[in-house]
Amino acid sequence: MEEMLFYDRMQFAFTITFHYLFPQLTMGLSLIIVYFKWKYLKTQNEQYNHATHFWMKIFALNFAMGVVTGIPMEFQFGTNWAKFSELTGGIIGQTLAMEGMFSFFLESSFLGIFLFGEKILGHKWHFVTGLLIMIGSWASGFLIIATHSWMQNPVGYEILENGKFVLNNFQALFLNPWLWPSYLHNQAASMVTSSFVVAGIGAFYILSHKNVSFGRLFLKTGVVFGLISSIIVAVPTGDLLAKNVVKYQPVTFAAMEGIFHTEKKGSEIVLIGQPDVKDKKLDNKIAVPNILSFLTYGNWEQEIKGLDQFEEEVHPTNISGLYYAYHIMVGLGTLFIGLMVLALFQLIRGKLYQTKWILWSLMFMMPFPYIANTTGWYTAELGRQPWLVYNLLRTSAGASPTVSSGNTLFTLLGFIGLYLLLGMLFLLLIGKIINKGPHNVELNTEKI
Amino acid sequence: MEFFWYVVLMGILAVYIVLDGYDFGAGIIHLFLAKTEKDKKAITSAIGPFWDANEVWIIAAGGVLFFAFPTLYASSFSGFYLPLIMILWLLIFRAIGLEMRGQVHHPMWETIWDKAFGIASLLLALFFGIALGNIVRGVNLGMVTNGVSTQEAHYFFLPLWNPTFSPQANELGIIDWFTLFLGIVSVVALTIHGANWIIFKTNSSLNPQLKNVVFKLNIVLLVLVCISLQIWHFIEPKPFHNFVENPILWFFPLMTFVGILGLFKVRSYKKDGHGFIFSTLFLVGGFASTAVSIFPNVLPSTNKVNPSLTIYNTAAGAYGLNVGMSWFFVALFLVIVYFIVQYRVFSGKMDDVGYGEH
């Protein structure tokens, strides 16, 4: 049983982690592409249209990866989490079915038109199809987060005698207090990833003296979008989300922040330290007193419950993992704001393109928003453990009863192998597109 | 209400079979018949802008199944664990085959992805037929041994095959002679369907040859269908009871029959799209007839201890099903609009206009 649950969780974690590398770029990038196309319509400056085409190519490749790795996600609820699906399908099936009907059809119908149809449609309609794709991908994110929010903070349900959850209030799914802060936080984080990628590739072009005019455009755009979104991720969305966690999942909050013992006179904020779960303490701790109480409640001396206030059986199952995931996310988020503030400062002074160390930093920063997004999701998911539906359905009660651990390990290994291949092909092709550069992007409906 | 969602689900699946069916068929043709670079290009450009949107229908079907019949979704997806995951892998292989081929111009690179695309298409057609066979045949719900359930009444697990390959053995497997037979029917039918799509959407030099292939395969298909009517009795003792009770349902078998007859004349049609219409009739009619023959079951039980899964004992709560209708009609309307836009933008022969492969 233990072993089976472990492989089921590993497979879901592995496939969703890999999958989400792609949508986190495409959701944000769709907005930037629409922005470039809009600038082109307004200014008739061909450079913006070239930029649109270049990022469309990168978008298309990422989108295709997102689709092929996304289908296994929908299947795995049934294949590996049959009991969970059976008990809650009437509710989470609702939002997942809506995602298929409202987003996927929209995106997939118009992507082909967007990629191949510029000549037939004209620029205005081309812009509109780009906008439709953006709406589709943002709606997809919304419905996934609605599903996720129901698991974190179940609403609008009743539980029948046979243990099944049935929906009794459809609107409640979308008015869930968990939903909106999470959604905006997630979308802003997706904007961070795409802004850093746009800025990073811009920096690369400037530093390598290739496509320099495009490099400047990308850098400028990426820095402006990047600073705005990095700030929104922290304030207000991250802040609101953390307050939700305190309110609805106080034990999760304690584990995230590494508070083993309640402190009556206000909690310190831990910057660095290694949790020692067995002895209930943090090693090598660097912390600032009372800050956490202030950030959470606006009161320096407010008591925050530590893990000692909760039964051990409701403690998150992986306290150290949760603590690290959260701290990596917050640490990187702070770094992003700092770097983007400096970059914007130099941009305004007109010196950004000559400030080599910022350009190098931006280029090497490209992978880190991916790490921050991933660890952010780990914070949410590890924080919910040991529950699938918070406080109502345990993870151990959700797995498929008839699938043996050997079968799950077989498919997990298969996914690892296949995704390794996918990842290599992806990097090869992305490298080709970046190397070719925007100047060589065809202007018409030909090859993508 | 359950019936409404059952019709929706079957409708979505039928659309999926028709649309992605031609992609699979085109892949099979690509594997066996396309020799020159020009032929290959014609085939991939015929499905290029569509296959991704076509695949969405299976996701939509999965979503509706999950939401409207969660018990059936949970039971069948965990019970058919291995083949379903393999279908996912094959769908991924088909996609990367199509997408990767044009990225590097080297004969070996192209061969690898051509084969990946073709073989994945062939296996997908086979697997979907086998899946249909499993649903008709039923499974050992509750995993009953010696008259006692070893699992909850609606759960089961099937290995890929049992040693006897018999659909009537005590220990069932996914692949037995009956399900394999339906797999072969599926491969033949979808090959015809894919060939018709290529004829419809391209001016490829393969087209005259494809018309001959459709004609010959159609003879095979007719023979297979006649055999299947004979062996169906082994699996389902009363396959026609729903038709006898509601004679209007004979419409579906009739549709299948019209489809097969129409396909024999493929070589003489003036318009290239006609063959495709008849293979669509065959596929939809055949699928619907199969669904009707086991209705209201959606997954029959092969033991006497546990009841079959029906649309009634697997459905979600009434409130959820009702409220789902409100958004479903909005979504359906939008989907139809997208569909019309998409097929109008890409109307006509695909290889002429030169929308290349990706």
C-alpha cells in the first residue's frame, strides 16, 4: 500500500512538473505576443511584426509540448487516483470538463489559424486570433486553479452516506475565497517566466552582437513586463494567498515558515535554516524577530500557531520539502524584483544596453522563474498533504485500488524515458529557433 | 438526465472517431503507401492544421465522462490501466513524429519520425478497436473468484492478455481473439477513412491508387463485418433486443450498411469528398449500433455476483448534471462556431495552397 501510494504520487508529481514547464511560458507569452502584434497595428513598424512571428514560433513549440504532456494529466485522475475520481468526480469533473469544452477547443481551433493564416486573414484578424488564443489559455489556467482551489478549500458540496461528494452550489466553485488570489498569483508568476525569457533572449542577442535591434526590443519589453509581474506576484497576490493559508490551513503555514514552536510575543521570519523535523528545530537559523507576525496580521506581537499546536496526524507529510519549496520560491521572487528594479533603473537612464553585468545576469536568470513556479506549486501541493480534499479526504484513500505498484512503476519509468526524449528534442529545437533569430522569420503563411 | 449526458458522451466520441480516425488512417497510408517525398508531404499537409484540434475531442470526451459518470471513469481508467497509458504514449509519439520531421533536413531524421508517426497511428487504430471490444465483452467487475468479490463491486484490473486469448476464459485479458478481431476491423475501417480524407483534401498523385485501395479494403471490411455479426453472439447473447424494442434504432445499422455500399463506388464519384461521407456513415453507424446493442450497460459484468455498470449506477449527482447543461450548450455553440471558422479558413485542397507541415 505504502509503496503503491509512493509510485502513484511520484508519477503524478513527475508528469505534472514536466507538463507545467510549458504552460507557464505560453500563458504569459501569449500576452506578450498580443502586445507585439498590437504595437505593430498601431505603429506599422515591421520590427514588431517580426517580433510577433519569432515569439509565435517559440510559443507554438511550447504549446505543442504542453498539449502532449497535458493529456496524460487528465487521464491520470482515473488511472492512478480512481477512488478520488469516483468520490469527487461530480465536482472536480465539472471544472475539468469545462476546461476541455471552453479552452481547449478555442485554443486548438485558432492556433492553426494564428500560425498559418496571417495572409488570408489580414493583420487585424490575425491580432484577434492571437487574442482568442490568449483568452483560451488564461481560461484554461482559471479552470485548473478552480479545481485546485476546491481541493485546498472545498466549497459548495455535500457528502452522501456512501462517501461521495456531490455538488450543491455551482457558483460557489467560482466564488471560492481561495480561487482568485491563487489564480492571479499564478498568472502573474507565468508572466514572470515569460518576461524573463523574453528579456534573457534579448540580453543574449545584445551580448552576442546578433540581432541587436531585436535584442533591445526584447530586453526593454521583458524588463517592463518583468518588473510589473514580479511585484504583483508578491504584493498583492502572494500576500493574499499567504493570508488564506493562515486562515484555512494554519498547520500548513507553520510548516512552510518553519515554526515548530508557538511564540507568544510574535513570530520571527526565517530567512535561512535547515529543518530538523525529528527534534523539532531549525539548524543554522538566520531569522528576523517579529516580522512574520507583522506581515501576516499587521501586528508585531500577534501570536502565530506553531506545529506544536496541531495533532501530528494532520501535519504535512513532508515538512522539510514544504519548507524548502516555500523558501526557494520566496527567495527567488525577491531576487527577481531586485534585478528587475536595477534593470529598469538602467533602462530609464539609457544605460541598460551597455551594463554588461545586468545583461549577463538576466541571461543566466532565465531558468530561475521556472524553478520558482515549480517550487510554488510544490508549496501548494505539499502543503495540502496529507489530504487530497483538505480535511475531508486523505491522499491514502484516493489511489486506484486495483492497480499494483509494479504496474505504476512500469508506467512511471516509461514516462521518465519518454519525457527525457521530449525534453532533449525540445531543447534542440528551441536552440535552433533562437540561433536562427528573428531576422530570418518568414513573413507569410509559410513554414512555422 | 443521465440519458442526456450519455448521448452527449457518445456524440463526442463519435466525432472523435470520425476526426482523429482520418488522422490515424492517413498515418497508416503514410506508413505503407507513401513512397515519394511529394506523397508524404501531401498526406501530412492534409492533416497538418487539423490533427491537434481533432485530438481535443478525446480530451472533451474524457472530461465529460469524468464529470457525468465519475464511477465509470474511475472504474474503467484504473481497470484498463496499461493500455490507456500506452495509448497516451502513442498519442505523444504520433504528435512528435508529425512535429519533428520537418525540423531537420536529413534523410535519417525524416525516416525516424515518418516511422514513429506511421507506426503510432497504426497501433492507435488497433488499440481503439481493442478497447471497443473490451467494453462490448465486459470485464470481471469486483474481480470475483470462486463466487466472491475481492474488490469493490465496480472495480477490476485486466492484464494485457490471458494465456488462452479467449474472451470466455475465467481470467480475462485486454487482448483476446474477439477484441483483436475488432482491432483489425478498426484498422481496416480507419485506413479506408484516412484514404478518403487524403483523396478529399489533396491532389496527390496517390489518389487514383488510394481509390483502388479503398475498393479492395472495403471488400475485406464487408467480410469482417459479416463475421463479426456471427461472433457477436458469443459475447452478447441478445445483441438485438434494443433494436427489437425500438425499431427506429435500426437506423444505425442501416447507416453502416449504406456506408459500406457507398464505398464500393468510390472510383466513380465525381466529387472527391463523397467517399469520405460514406466512410463517416460507416464509422458513426457502426459505433452507434455497438453502443445501442449493449445499452443501458456501459461496461458489462462477466460474473453473476456484481451488476453491470450502466449509465444509471455510475452517474454523478442530479444537481451537478443539471447545472452542467447550462454551460454545455454555450460551449457546444462556441465549438460549432470554431469548427466552421476553422474548416472555412482551411477549405479546399491543402497541398495546393502550400500550408506546409510544421
